[in-house]
Amino acid sequence: MRMMVVSSLIMGACTVALGVVPHLGVYLAAMGIFGVAPPLYNTPATVMLQERVEPAYLGRVFSVMTMLSAALMPLSMLLFGPLAEAVSIKPLLQITGVLVSFLGLLAPLHSRLMSFGEPKRPPVESQDLAS
């Protein structure tokens, strides 16, 4: 979970930077750093799903996750495409970056959410008291 939080903070900071920087070189550097962050988020998320979801439901869960990620891209374009015509891109990047960073900062405050990243404890075997 900590790696997912760090990744969210990196993506948020880079998104804000994309809306602020005036130079192409700095913009490309922010894009490059941003490109490193999603695998830092997706890998622990996938591992947690594999550890927490019962094997019988794992395929269904991954199917739903794939459907959601595939559907959200065109829906985001439907929202932000027309919005970008009405509002400058820079404030959109800055606002969404701040929101992503804010969510990343709030996540560690949620103890139950953070506990999902802890390793599962092996089942305690009952000891035979008769021996």
C-alpha cells in the first residue's frame, strides 16, 4: 500500500507539473517520471488482489477490473475533451493533479485500507494438548 500511495503522489505531482512548466524539456521529464509511476501502482494492486481474492473468483475480479479500465478511458475523453474546449488544459491538469495528490495523502489515514498491504498471517495450527 505504501508503494501505491507513493505512486499516486508521483502521478499527482507530475500532473500538476504538466500544467505548470513552460519548457518542453521539463514537460518531457515530468511525462517520463509519470510513465514510471503506473507500474509502481499496478504491480502491488495486482498482487493484493491475487492474495486477497479467493481463487474461484479471481478471473471474474480481473475481468471486471479490465472492463472498468477499458471503459474509463473513452468516458474520460467524453468528459475532458469538451471540457478542454471550454477551459484551458493547464488548470485541468493542475486541479486533477492536486486531487490525485490529495487522495494519495488521505490514503495512509485510513487504517483498514492500509492494512490490505500487510502480509496475510499463516493460519495457526492447533496443538494437541493431550501429548
